[in-house]
Amino acid sequence: MPTDDLSRAAESHRWPEHIWRGHVEAVRTGRRLVPESWPGGARVAVALSFDSDHETIPLRDGETSPGRLAQGEYGARAGAPRIVDLLARYGVPATFFMPAVSALLHPEEARGYVRGGHELAVHGWIHERNTLLGRDEEKELTSRALDTLTTLTGQRPVGIRTPSWDFSDSTLDIMLELGFAYDSSLMGDDEPYEIVAGGRNTGLVEIPVDWIRDDAPYFTMDRYGSVRPHSRPRDVREIWVDEFDAAYRDGGVFQLTLHPHVIGHRSRLVALRELLDHIAAHRDVWFATHAQLAEASRGLLHGRTSARSVADPQEHAP
Ligand SMILES: [Zn+2]
């Protein structure tokens, strides 16, 4: 059921406690999974991700005009190669979340990510909206996406990000049934945490995201809508620098979600390059794929590493 269902919202004031509490506790933040130090003694973990959606955004919406599809094609043709070059120049790995249809349209790109030492992870079949699907259909599409990426690259992805971070009532169970090691679609914290379902520890690591650390809301526009974000790329870089600096002080994680068809434009890639310059000027930075980060965080679940004590936020006030 869509979470913005108005009839549901209209009745919520009549819900007894077990109903509203039940909704809240269905998928919840558990233990914060930040070790005393990151691998190699690093102070901060930097996890860059790129959602290589390309043509699947218009396809998902049934928009099949060549004009809309070309906007997605730009991501594969111009954006992704520039991003891969930039990452190689800094010698840093990233995670590429790719819808299966996008990977089938651009199989060499998908294989190239893996060959280049990056991680390829699941991002739905055709960027479908999970909350509009039934459980069986959602599971079948997620499973088919996982199998498709496995066949294309010879490596089975261990991570998943739901398309548009759209998380249905069935999504968590499906992730657990398909054996994913981590998810990166929820926004419950700045740091990785274990997902708790109805008070039960699931063992699934969440690497949280947020719109603040996503390029799309700053730059994308709908031709016939009234919103024209067109933020200055260097203003956006400033926000991301502030996010990184605080993560560095906290000894936590700086995670970023970008899109080749958005950040891959010439004037916008400047923001990413200058951000990488800023990060690279710091000591003790661990650049990790989301899978590597999830693995390091998972050590806390099994008692292999000890947790970092959470600092008092006041202590870090600038
Ligand atoms: Zn996406």
C-alpha cells in the first residue's frame, strides 16, 4: 500500500496505540555499528555511491519518448565514463547500484565497474516503485534483478538499494529471504546500524542515505513542473564538505548518493572533484565500497570489534 495513501492518513487519529506503535516498530534502527576505528586505523569511512539508473527512470514511468530516454542515455554515454575516470584518478572505490534493465542495456558498463575494482549492487529491475507492487511481484523482480547482475558479471551482489529508496511493508522480508548482507535505502541515522523488525534483531546492516547527500534534489527539474532547483554546484559541494567534516569529527561515516545522468555533467562534476580534493587532504580516511563498510560494521554484530562510544554532540560544536 502506498505510504501516502490519504484514506489511511485520514483515519490515523483513531488508531489505538498498538496500531501506531506497530507501524513504527515494523522496521526500526537497532544498534549503531561504528567500530572504535575503521580498517587501517582510519578515523572516518567514506562510502561513495552512484545509482546508474540511466533510461530506467522514464521507462519506469512509462515515458517512452526518445527525448526523455536520451536524458537517461546521457548518464551511460557521458556521465559514467567521466565518473569512472575521476575515481581512478583519486584511486578510490565506489558502489554502483544499477537497475537490471539498465545493466542489460549497458552490459559493458556493468562489467567495467566490477573490473575497475568497484562494487555492483542491486537497484531493482526497472526502477519500480515497491510500494505500488504486491509482495510476490516485488520479490520476483528483486530476485530477477539479482540473478541478472550475477549472470552479467559472474559475481553475486551482496547489497541492495531500493529504487527511489521506496521501501514497502514486504521489502525487509524480501531482502532477508534473498540473503542480502546490507541495505542502503533508509534514513534512520547518520551511521550504519542493524535493522530491527518488530523488536527482533535481523542481522541486516543498514548503510543509511539521505536526500541531503544526494545530487538529484539539488539539480533535477521536471520540464512542465514549476520547480527549478538548478543549485550552484559549488554551493552543493559546501553542504557535502560540512557533512564530511562532521563525520570526520565524529569518527563515523560520510556516505554520498549520486547519479551519472545528474552529477556527470561538466559543470557539476566540478563539485565532486573539489569534494574529493577536500577529503583527500585529510589523514586517516578509509574509502570503502558499501559492501566493505557493511563488512566492517558487521564485526560489531559478532563481537569481533568493539564499538566507538558516541560522543556528546556539544563537544564538537564549532
Ligand atoms: Zn535510482
